[in-house]
Amino acid sequence: MTKPNSISTVLRLVATLGVATWAAPTGMQILLAVEANETMKEDVQAKVNVTQNRTGQGVKVIAMEYYRRDKDKSFVIAMTGPESERGNGYLRQGDHFWMYRRNTRTFQHINRDESIGGSDAKGQDFESRPLTQMFAPSKDAKGQELLRADTVGGVPCWRLEVRAIVSDVDYPKKVMWVRQDNQLLAKEQSFSSSGTLMQSGYYTKYQPIASRQLAMRMVFVDEVEKGNRSLVDLSDVKVGKVDPEIFTKAWLESKSR
């Protein structure tokens, strides 16, 4: 059974589409809307704090600086805390992904599913990838999409079940709750191939950023190892051209000095 990923889609950018309500959309319309919301035409940078609470281990706070450039599938993560991780980092350039360690001053080529800074996050959680290239609406025996009206915390939402159409995704089945009034993701559940609920995610705070509504606070609950949860907070978000030198090994190494 796959271990729950506590920060799946940690940096999903969700924007309003300027529509008051949806009148019975299709599942594909919902996926396309979320996909459009995730697409960044400009570079983005932010500070990310992850507060992990694990049963028997207490609380651990992980801090990082994050830079993303979607036009060539690049991103950089510079760890700033805890002290044991400060100066370490990660660099994605196209299809290549490296981990940098300050103690040895070396770069190691790693896989997308590598843990980031000892957290439950993986490298693939920080990349930008079209949603419709990974998932499609699930259907019942009659060929009807598994889509219906529902609520989250009393807020009207559309509840949509989706299935993976590729193998390299974190979970093969998900259920999404998207608000009817502003098209913001409110909740997401992730399931294993056997149908076991692995993780629940709640998107609790949004902020307008560059004509978008950015998810600034997310809570991820481990549904397998009860009591484990992660709180993800974004701050100092900036949208606009990032210095190209940041997306290099030299810059990442300089952060460890």
C-alpha cells in the first residue's frame, strides 16, 4: 500500500474565472477549469512552511524558499529550516532532478518521488503538469460521470471523482470538491488502487495574487496513520520574472555558504 503523501499538490494555484455560479458543468469542464487555474504564464516564488505533526514524534517545522518557471519545467527549492536541512536544496531542469547536500557539496540525480527535506512532500508535488494529462472523470456502469452537488462546511460544491490515465501519479483515484460560487478547490480525497482512503486535503485560505486566488493555507490529514497531519503555509508570494541564475546549480550551491 502506498504511503500517504501529506503535501500532494502543495502549490496548486487556483483562480476565479469571473463567473458567479456554475450551472451543472461536466466533469471535464471542472478539470479544464482547475487545469487553467494551475497554469502560470509568469514565474512564481514563495516561502513555504510545512508544520508536520506525527504521532509519537511530535511537531516538526520545515521551511524553504521555492522558485518555479513553467516555460521550461524548472523549479528550485532552497531549504532554510530546520538547521539539519538548512543549505540543502533541489533543482529541477526539464526532465532532470537533482538533490544538493551542503555537507558534501555534491549534486545527486534523483527521482521525482524523492522526499523533500525529510517531509512527506515529494519532488513531483512541486512541478507543474496539466491535470487532464493525468486524470479523467470517472464513470458509473451506465457511463455517467460520477459528479453531483454536495457541500463542504455548508458551502455548495461540485463533487467529482476522477481516475488516473497514466501510471506516474501519486494516487490512481481522487475525489475533488470545487466550490460552485467561485470555482475554488475546497477539499480533495486521495485513494489507493484498492480503494482505500489515504489522505484528505482541505484548502482553507486563499489570497488574491496577480488576478488569481492562491491557496495560502492547506491542511493534509493522513487517513491511514491516524493522528498524522501537515499544515502548509505560503507567504511572500511574488509573480513575475525570476532571475535565470536562480535556476542553476551554482546559485543553489551559493545558498549553502
